[in-house]
Amino acid sequence: MEYWSSVDIYTEWDIVAARQLGRNEAKKSGFGTVDQARITTAISELARNIYLYAGKGKIEIKRLSEDGLNGITIIASDEGPGIPDMRNVMTDGFSTSGGLGAGMPGVKRLMDEFKVETELGVGTIITATKWLR
Ligand SMILES: Nc1ncnc2c1ncn2[C@@H]1O[C@H](COP(=O)(O)OP(=O)(O)O)[C@@H](O)[C@H]1O
Ligand SMILES: [Mg+2]
């Protein structure tokens, strides 16, 4: 079973809406308040990156249920400039804007699975999953 929902990211208000959606979906999946906070922080970081670096894009939230295992997947996608140096980006301390969530390495730590697909001049798709245990 999968359940999808999404928020288009154009303005800073859309970042707030994406966080809210993520919190609600995490709650429905059965995540506790601490994990809900982890998931919303990850969504904030990814949505803010879309807003800042790509201008627009979308956050999709997928609720998963596989063989009795529940989880949530965040898909952040844009058709922006792409990320030139992924290896540096995943190094702690590379993050420039000093946000609370510690940038992309922070997102990777907050979630269980983390994948970046990016191509210069084409865009970026980041997929991050957290499982309920
Ligand atoms: N969606 C994106 N499109 C293009 N570049 C991006 C995107 N997300 C991140 N980046 C690049 O990766 C860098 C690191 O992102 P991040 O770890 O969130 O740190 P910060 O946003 O604080 O700089 C950004 O400074 C930006 O250059
Ligand atoms: Mg960032």
C-alpha cells in the first residue's frame, strides 16, 4: 500500500505547508513526536534548498506499508541548476546557510535511507525514507 500527497514549492509559505503535511502524514503512519520532528526538519531542509537554489520544485510525501512495516518517504524534486559538487556537500560543515537542520548531511542522519540524483542544468531529485520500528 502506498499513499501519496505533495506540495509545490514556490514561496516560503509553501515550506511551512510542506512541513505541516509531513507532520500529519508522519502522525498517520504512527511515528511518535520525536520522529515527527526529525521528519519535518528533513522536509524543511529539502524544501528550503528547493526555494533557495532551484527557485521552484515540489515535495512529495509517500506513506509506505510493506509486510506490516510502516514508513514515510520524502521526495524533493526540482528542475533547477543541479548540485555541482555532491561529495563536498555531504561533508559536515560545508553547509553555508547555517540552518538548524545542518543541511543535507543532517537530512541523511535524520532519515534511514537517503539518495541524491542530480544533473547539472537538469535538476535534482532527493529521496529520503524513514521506517517506523
Ligand atoms: N535543490 C538544489 N539545487 C541546487 N543546488 C542545491 C540544491 N540543494 C542544495 N544545493 C547546493 O548544495 C549546497 C549544500 O546544501 P545544504 O547541505 O542544504 O547546505 P546550505 O543550504 O546550508 O548551503 C547548497 O549551498 C547549494 O549550493
Ligand atoms: Mg540547505
